[in-house]
Amino acid sequence: MAAVDCILKLGGSALTQKNQLETLKADSLQRAAAIVSKLRGAGERRCIVVHGAGSFGHFQAKENDVASGAPAGSAASDNLRRGLCLTRLSVTKLNHLVTEQLVSCGVPAVGISPFGSWKTACKNVSQAGIEAVKDVLDAGYVPVLHGDCALDLEQHCCILSGDTIIEVLAMKFFPRRVVFLTDVSGIYSCPPDTPGAQLVDSIVIGPDENMEPPVLTSVLPHDTTGGVSLKLQTAVKIVSQSRGAIPVLICKLDSEAAERACLTGEMNGGEGTKISFFER
Ligand code: ADP
Ligand code: IPE
């Protein structure tokens, strides 16, 4: 399979006002689309965009407990099914907005919803819709996936985070880099709103997938996918399973550093967090 240049996650917290139902940060979306357009202009033609849900999806998922699904062995309730439909309507609305902005910046972007072709068992990916992504890339388009609901073999359904999707895509497409663009400058020693929190420039993953330095995290009550700790877990897996061949960078979408991180994989001290593999 031909290599991919960059897999980019546009975090729901970066694209939307996370606490206000279905509220887009239009300037941030424009900035994100301009970055993808520049990537293509710089010759990085095979890139995959994955975005999160933010306030398009998390509220509906939380209200209807879509992430927990139905107890094993019991049928889904009408309420659960309705919750899944409402969550999908909301997150696909955001997918339309993101894809539309990319196309208006000249990027040949095509939205691909994971629901249906990606499946889970006890919340773990059991089937990934890789063929569709590969075909779209091979035909010269930029696939735009998103965190979504998924049908689950054990619990009827669950929420599949964009971060988990990226972990699977990275192992299949082996990109030159994975970049997470979020609403804070990177990974902090403890939640960024805590006194004394410091931006961590570099996190090194040891042979046992241990992280140095360790960090403390927090998550919003209506976040249904685990917040920044899932992102870190994804980054650790990508870096350790590729034994450092795929670097992972995390930085703020609304920053000068974001464009450079995506285009070159380089970041200066204080600009974000680079996650790399321990070398003897
Ligand atoms: P995204 O929506 O971009 O995928 P998340 O909302 O899941 O990202 O995670 C980003 C949020 O995590 C930030 O808004 C930040 O406040 C929170 N957070 C909590 N702990 C940390 C930490 N140690 N470092 C960075 N962010 C953290
Ligand atoms: C969540 O996807 C998908 C939902 C339907 C709720 P993510 O986990 O990737 O979303 P963000 O980035 O945290 O908003």
C-alpha cells in the first residue's frame, strides 16, 4: 500500500465551542482548511483528515448513553436507537461543514462516515473500513473521516473516537507523521487550567509503553470518549508499535506552530508536544 504523508486529527475542541451545543469555531475551521490546502500545495498529496465531534455529537451521545450501548444479550431500546440517530445526525452535520470548507479552499475532500463499515466488539475495533479510505486516496481525493457511532457485536453500539480511528489508520497506512491539532498548546504536566501546569515539549515512550514524563489529565463531564487521555493512549500505541518510525505531534490549531508541524513534522520548544520512541 502506497505510503501516506500525513494523518491529521482536527480535534472537536479545536473546531467547536465544546460547551455550547452545535457551535462551530468558524475561524479555526478556516485555519484548518488552509493548512490542509498548503499540505497539498507542498506535494503532500496523500493525506487523511479525521475530525472529532466537540459540541456536534458528544451532548447527544451523553444524553442517550450511546457509548454504553445495551447490556450484553438484551435488545437495544427505542431510546438508545434514537440517541444513536441523533448523535449521527449531529456529527455528520459537522463532517459536512468541515468537508465543505476544505472543498472551498481547493482541497478535493470527500467525507467518509465510519458508521456501517467500522464495527466494534466490546468497544474495540473488530472491522475497519480501510478499503473505502484506500480507494478514495488512490483516486486522488482527501478522505475526511470523523468520530462516529459504531455497531458493536456485544453491546449493540458504542462511540468510536476519531483518535481510535487514527490509531488503526496509522498502522494500515504508515504515514510519515500523525498530527493532532487541539484547543491547547499540547500536553501539559497536569490539566492546563491547574496552577503550575507546564507544557511538555517531549514525551518519550519506553519499551513497555511507559511514558516519560508521566502527565495528569482531566476530562469534561459530557465527553463520551475519554478526552485527552485517549489521545495520549493513541499516540503511545502509534509510536511504540511503529518503534518510533511514525512521530506523533500535538499542538494548538490556532497557532503558528500548527502549519509547520503538519508540513515538516518540526516543532520548537514551547510550541507543542512531540511524542517519540525511546532510543538506547
Ligand atoms: P480534542 O477535542 O482536540 O480531540 P480533547 O477535548 O479530547 O481534544 O482534549 C483536549 C482538552 O483536554 C483540552 O481542552 C484540555 O483542557 C484538556 N486536558 C486535560 N488535561 C490535559 C493535559 N494534561 N494536557 C493537555 N490537555 C489536557
Ligand atoms: C467523538 O469523536 C464522536 C462522537 C460521536 C461523540 P472524538 O472523540 O474524536 O471527538 P472529540 O475530538 O473528542 O470531540
